[in-house]
Amino acid sequence: MSELPQLDPVIHAQARLRVTVALAGLRTGDQITFPRLQQLLDMTAGNLSTHLRKLEDAEYVEITKAYEHRTPVTLVRLTGRGRAAFESYTQALHQLLDATGGD
């Protein structure tokens, strides 16, 4: 039996996986506002901020602060590195699931 793949621990935490899945659903380069992402995931602002910080530290997401009509706006997008990490994560997950279905 070949060695089983490791799952990326940055993405694997349930909340960060949900964030990554939501961002991966956007077109490459597209952004979502922090409040919209918070609403979509039904997470508190503090919880979402904590998980975004972990993803940002890994360079999987980029957070941009901007102004729209003099109102501060926080935008979040999945980076190329984050998209590649998510693709690797899903491939590893499929390999793990395939390895258990061989009997």
C-alpha cells in the first residue's frame, strides 16, 4: 500500500475549509466583502477574522482595505497560492477516500 497523502493543516480546520471553499467558488481574482463572506458562512466577525489571519499568514488569501463612498470596505480574495493549495487539498482528500474504498 502506498503512503497516504497529508492534508494541509491550514485549510483542514473546519472553519478555514469553509472559508476556502467559499472563496474558491469565486472566479480567479474576484473579491468578496468581509460582511458578505461573514453572512455567507454565518460566522461571527471575530471568528472569521481569526481564520482569515491564519489563511493570510500562509499567503492563501489577500485582504485589501479600501474606501467606497467614504466608507471603509474590507475585501477578501483567494490568492493563486491559495487556489493551488486548495486544489492540492482536494486531490489529497480524494486519494484518501479512494484508498478506503478498495475492499
